[in-house]
Amino acid sequence: MKIGELATLTGVSVRSLRYYEQQGLLEPQRTSTGHRLYTTKHEVFVSHIQELLHAGFCSSVIRDLLPALTEPERDSELLRSSFAAAEARLESEIDSIEMELRALRGLRDRLQLAPNTHVMSQDEGHDTSTTSQTTTFDHRDRRLR
């Protein structure tokens, strides 16, 4: 199948599939004209890649884990240790985030800032939304290495 077909089947963009290839996660065959050709095996790999990305693994770790996922009996120890390390890292991140939240709340209290106060310009009244605006920028890389 061609790259567009794989993208449609997996729900992953063509751009992402090309990135996976660039990172050594997928190795499609090539036609004589250079077009990529994928098999159902690649569809399974894309599924594994997506699951691992959603679990917080970076592409370099995923590259090491993919062979173990296709033959788990061969590399079960690698999988066990990688997943244990990932879980420990995420637990550590939870602790860090909770500490930052406590510090933020303490600073807000010290500065006497009421939480969730949304005020608009005088002509428009008060903002009644219940959701707060959050930034999309994450100052830390939270991918598991």
C-alpha cells in the first residue's frame, strides 16, 4: 500500500509517517520510482508507535522497543525494564507537578490573588466562563528517555 493508504488506515498523517521513517521507526520498501510501499506489518508498527508516543516515550526509545514488541518473548526483560523506568519517570513528574502547584498556590495566596477571577473591560462586564485559559507551551520536555 502507498503512504496515503497507510495514513488513512491508521489515522496518522502522511507527515508523521515520513517522520517515523526519518527516525528509523518504519522502513518501507521503495518502488523503482522511489515511492514508498507499506504492508500490514507497518500498520501494526504504526499502532505500536502511537501507543508508545501516547505513553510518553520518545522516538529513540521507541526505536529500541519496536523489535521487542514484535517478539516479546525474546526481549521481555527489555520491555519490563523500559516500562518500569517509564512508570518511575511519570511518578516523578507527578511529584514535581504537585510541588509546582503547591508553590503556585502559595504564591497566589501570598500575593492575595483570588483564583479563577476573569475580568473583562468595563464596557463588556465580567467573564462568566468557568474554564481558565492555559498556555500550550510546556517549558519542560516530558518525553521518556
